[in-house]
Amino acid sequence: MTSHAQLTIQLRSLKLAGMLEHLDLRLMEAEQHDLAYAEFLSMILTDEVETRTSRKITRLLREAGLGSDKTLESFDFGFNPSINQRLIRSLATCRYIERGEGVFLLGPTGTGKTHLAKALAHQACRHQLSAGFYNFDQLIAEMTRADLHNTLSQLLRRLQRLDLLVFDDFGFKTIDQHAAERLYAIVDGRFGQRSIIVTCNRAMADWSGLFPDPIIGNAILDRLAHTSHQIVIQGQSYRKKLAPKIEEA
């Protein structure tokens, strides 16, 4: 067995896919440029690190439920000048996640709230942070199903541990007592430690009316609002801009 073949077997056995994928190229470069052993080792280790990082980001994006189309690169800031682009790009550094701060994206339907929320979650995954994107009403339904199957505690623990949790379309419907108690468990478990992004069509002054119990409602809202960045988006729906125009006969 040649040394190359044996090295290939060893790399595969150790699951060093990045090194294995670039091995022939790196060996050729080492020979052509007469690289020192340390230089060659650094190159193949870099290949392995980059491969693992890429795979981790791909996994985080998949687990977050984000898709690949709603990113900052694909967001049209020129459509709506009311959006504070500098603040959004500052949030994209993910330092607010390190500080356990939240983000509220408030405004009418179709003004880009969901796109921005997904884009910020996408940035979190790029920084190798875990994220979860949920339509709020669908999350309530998922928690109800989990309760029926005796898996609610596991679901709540997972939601509490994510580095970034996104509630999309919060407040579209009123929240019953069971849902409010579960929401409190999530918010309280993350308070001051892990970030939450909320998108909502309602003004914050209307949020308290969503809860049947004002005490638990105020406790949830107080924790959500604490150290959160509030971004109010105004203007017309972007989807209306893209809708086909009807020509008059």
C-alpha cells in the first residue's frame, strides 16, 4: 500500500473530510512551492476547519427553519427609507445576542418585518449560533400537540436554550391561558440570557389586551420589552409593489 493510500484511509477513519477532500491539491502545492512541514500542516488543518464550519452553518440554518432566500443581501432597503439600515447592520453583528437583548420589528403587513427577522436569524447561524424561527400561532399549536404527547417539557427546554428565538406574527390572535403560561415559561427561561426577536402588526400599547390574565400578560411583556431594540417600520406593503397591475379595458 502506498503512503498516499494509507493516508487516505487514515483521514477517512478519523472523519477528517476537509483534509481528505483537499489532500491531492495540498500535496501538489507543497511539492511545487517546497513548503515547510508546518506550512503544509496549517493548510490542511485550515481546510478541515472550514469544512466543519460550513457544515455546521448548513445544519444550523436547516434546524432554524429559515430557508435560504431571506437574507440581508436580498433585502431591498431602498424600498422603505423608514428602516434604520445602520441599526439593522449593527444587529447583524450579533453582539445583541451576546448581551441577551431582544428585537421588536413593528409595523403594517408587508413592510419587511419577516424578511428582516429571518435575515437576522440567518446572521446568527453564520456566527455559529443556534436559532429557531416560528410563526407564533403555529408555535402555540405545536406546544399544544407536544402537551398531548407528553413532550412539552422537552420542547420548552429546546426553545429556552436556543441562542436566538424568533416569534413571527406575534399577536395575530388573542392568547388563551394555557398558551400564555407556556409563553411565560419560554420568555422567563430566556430572560436576560438569550435573545428573542418579535415581529408584530400591532402597536405595543395593544399587546396587553391579547392576554386573558393581565398579571401573566404584564410579566411576559415586561420581560420581552426589557433591553429590547424597537424598530418601527412604516410605509406601504412591498408585496403590493410587486403585485401585477390590472390594466383598464
